[in-house]
Amino acid sequence: MNLYINCVSLQINVIIINMKKNDKNNISSEVNKTDNLLSAKELHEKMLGFSINYFMIDLKNDRKSFYAVKSEEMQEYWLCRSGKALNYIIDGELDKAWELIKEIPDNSPMYILKLGLTFVHPEVTWKEFIEILKYLKDKDLSLTSVILTAGRPYLLNGFNDFSRIGPILPKIKNQFIDFMKTVYEPQLCPYIYNLCLAEYYYQINNLIDAEMLVSSTIKKFDIDGERRIIFSSLYLQSKILLANGKTVNTESFIKNMRKLAGEAGNAEFSYNIDAAEILFALYDGKLSFVYDWLETNAPDEFSDFNMLDLYRYFIKMKCYIAIKQYASVIALTEKLRPLLERGKRHIDLCHLDLMLALCLFASKKKELACEALSRALKIARKYQYLRLIADEGEPMLHLLVYYIKNKGENPFLMKIVEMTRNMAIRHPLYMKSVTEGGETFTPMEVDILLLLEQGKSKDEISEYFFITINTVKYHLKNIYSKLGANSPHLAVWNAKLRGII
């Protein structure tokens, strides 16, 4: 079965298809006043605008209302079943979602609803997914609006994980594009394929081809206004820039992302755009941004856990490691693990063990860190998730070096080390605070550091300030002490890392 076209994770828009043609005027129900919950009728009407003006984040916010809908109400207001099942999936209640789906008889007029919900369930098998695609294509059904990412900035790893099929994408290009015509305008489908292929090329470190594909996609979808593809394209482009050693101007990039996503895109993706901004801040060593996000906008995995926030949970783990809250990393990884295993989300399981390994290594649990890294490397090697490891830069480099010294080397590991070393060299501030240490520097000490950066000698510095060599030595002693340095070169380097010069 080489038609592994499930490279996309279509959300419940599949359910809607052409059902909007149904007679809405016959809908009638009493409004449920309990706890200000929305009625089945109101929820049904909202679902009719799903992905147009009613998004996954809205669905999640209305989940108490969906959970309150009774079985008999779902017979009349059939889209409530969709909203309820999706909320079960978001909350990780996968068995409850299956129960709702399987209650729909195969010979029911709502069979298309059953197919749609099966399509987006995290545990859908390859066989089921392909069969559904074939059915839709054979019936010549056109799905007018789909969501590929479930709010996350990926196509191959959105609501479901289809990153594993990256290696076969070039082999099934025509079949893939043909199937995509059931969910997008035909002229757009080659560009959707390009972006999926670009995500795979990025992972295997083929950055040139990835950039060529993603640039053409941005240009095309900027013109045609597909906000979800723009969101994914811009995010991938930012990752490619970082991998090439470029600095991402966080403020302008995020501003541009919000502009291109448009008003509807911001309503749908704002919380994940905020998380992307924090990722860029981590590469810049701006931990003040991190602390602010953790206090105000970060998801609370203990009071309001949901799988829609999976991307933000991974960003939060990086933040926890940066600020040395290691126990929180361990708690979050173990909370996510069983759900990721059930959904066979291999790329996320790999990422999860990478975060756990970095956390354990930083907390001096080196053997446990190696165990977690071994699990991650096994998955990464099988599916070629190279950049997933390399993008962790200097923290990962130290762990890899330790691992190789104790476990031995092989060509795959050495390739990863080379990529990771390049990131470490080009992004030395990653997960480091520019104000680390808290020492204050006098204006003269800052000026002396600037002169050291220019290669000035002690004699030249003394001439600049009309002070004696001994006074220069006194200032240098204080500077070295504050920066933990023993040479002018190291003092300048540490001062740059901390944002002093």
C-alpha cells in the first residue's frame, strides 16, 4: 500500500462537506440555561461555521457545553457529535471519542460524519485513512475547507503524525496531489505537496531544497490568502534561517506572521504564534520574555490540559530547562507520554525524550539522560529526524559528547554531532540568560570591555582614561571576577553572552 497519502491531518471540516445545504430552518430547541451553557442548537449553528469563523480554540472553550449535550439531542443537532468527539480528542479521552464515532451506523445518512470523525482520530490506522480517502475520491466529494495543522505550525505533524511518510513523498507525488484535490483547489495542491516535502527536507538537513520549496509556497499562498499554509510556511522558513546560522528578528518576524495570517488567522493561531515568539527569544537568550510568557500566556498542563496545546507544551519544556525547573519537565513529559504512544506520534515521542534527556543531564542524572537519549536516537535514526536533535544546539552538544564518550560513536551519531555543533557555534545564547549572574557593571567597566573587544592593550586603555596601568589592572580584576573570566578574550565573550556589550 504505497498510497500513504495521510500526510495531512484533516480536522472536522470533513464532516461538514456539503451538509450546509441541509434545512437549518427546522432546527428548534430550548436553550440550556444551566451554568450559562450553550444549547445544542447554538452549538450546531456554530459548528456550521467551523474553520471559517469558529476555530479549534473556540471549540475547546465551549467544551462544557458540548459535554452537556444529551444523546437524543445529537440525533437532531448532528454537528454537536462532532464538537463533542473533537473535544474528547483534545482532552486525550480517546476511548470516549471512539464511542461517539462508533454509535453512528454505517448505513446511516450520517455515515459521512462517521468517516470524518474517524479521519481525524489520533488512532486511525493507515488502512482506515487510505480507505476513507479512496471513498471520498470515488464519490467525487469536494471538501471545501480543511485544517492541516490543528493550530500547530506543521503539515506533516499536525492533528495526526504523518511525518513518517516523508521519505516516500517523492515516490507518490502524483497520487498525493490527486488526493489533495478533494480538499483544496486543484491549482493549490502542488504547493501543499511542496510544503510537506520541505518539512521532510528540513528534517534530513537538506536546507537548500527546503528553502526553495517553502519560498515558492509562501509566495503562492500569500497571493491566495490561505492563512494556515502561510502560518506553516513562515514558521518553517524561520527554522531554516536558524539552521543556516541566521538571526531571526523576533519582533518583525512575528509582526509579519500576524499580518499574513490575517484577522481570522490571528484568532485561530495567536496562542501558537506567541509560543513561536518565545522559541526565538530562547535562541536570543532573552529569558525575560520567557518568564513573562510562563506567568501570563503559557498553557497550564495541570489545570487545563489538552492536546491542542501540544506545540506549546514542547516550548514550555524548553523554557523549564532554560530556567532550571527540571521537576516540571519530568512531570510534563510523563503526562504526555501515554497519549503520544497511543497516537503513535513518533516525532513527538522522539522530541519528548530529547527534552527529558537534556533535563536529566542538566540535573546531573547522566545515566538516566543517556537512557532517554538512546530512545530518542532510535526513533530519529529510523525516521531521519536529524534536525529535531541538532536544533537543540549547545545543551544537546554537551550531552552528545558525553554519550559518545561512554557509549561509543557511529556514523549516524557523528553526523548529528556535526549538525549540532554548527547550531551551538552559531547560536551561543540558546537557553542562556543575557542577564545571568545579576552583577552590575560601572560605565567605565563597560567602556573597558568595549576597548578589550577592539584589541586594546592595558597601556592603550590607560591612555584613553588618563589612569595608571595599576588602575587599569584593578578594573580588569573586577571585570574578570564578575564575568568568571581569566583573560580579555573570555571576558569579552562572556560579556556578549550576557548582553553587557
